Amino acid sequence: MKQKLIDVFNKYKWSPTETWLTCDIISEKDFDGIAEDLVKLFAIPVVSGSYSIEDELKDKINKSLIDEKLEPIKCECGSTNFNDQTRDMLNYEVVEKDRYCDKCGKLVGYWSYGSWLP
């Protein structure tokens, strides 16, 4: 496997520290027989099922992280203290802002023109 990886990296003039996932010129045949080893080598998480923004939002609502209007009410760290940072103004009115958790600093929400966005 090691030689196969070296051959692939050399073919595309990459170093092993570069992100090989961002390049779509690699053909699948380059990785025949080593795909599973690559997943282990690069610690690529295995994803199963499908992703749905609706399911994620419902989950956040059920965990009381956001309300029905998508406004953040609690951070995943448990804090309910937030700091809003203005991102854009129009005629001296805030039209866009980010909301950060005071405890951990995580961005918990984005508000734009009257609506919270996921």
C-alpha cells in the first residue's frame, strides 16, 4: 500500500500533508485496493445515512438550543449568555449580526434583515 500511495502522490506532485480530497483529477482506479487503507491513514470519518438541514434544526429545537424562529437560546456548552456583533448596517440600523457564546466563543447564530438563519 505504501508504494501505491507514493506513486499516486508523485503522479500528482503532492506531499502527504496536502488535502487530496480537494482535487477531482484523480481517477478511482488510482485508489483501487487501497481506499479502505486511505480512510484509516487520513482518519477520514465514515458517514452513513443522509444529511438534512430540517433534521438538524429539529434536533437543535428539541435540545432547546434554538427556538421556533431559529434564534439561538442556548449554546451547546450550556451557556445562555451571548454577545452580538454587528456585521452590517443600513441607515444606522443593524441589518446583519453574528451571535457568539460568551463562555466558549462559538458562533451560535446569524441574523440578517429580520430573520435568524441556520
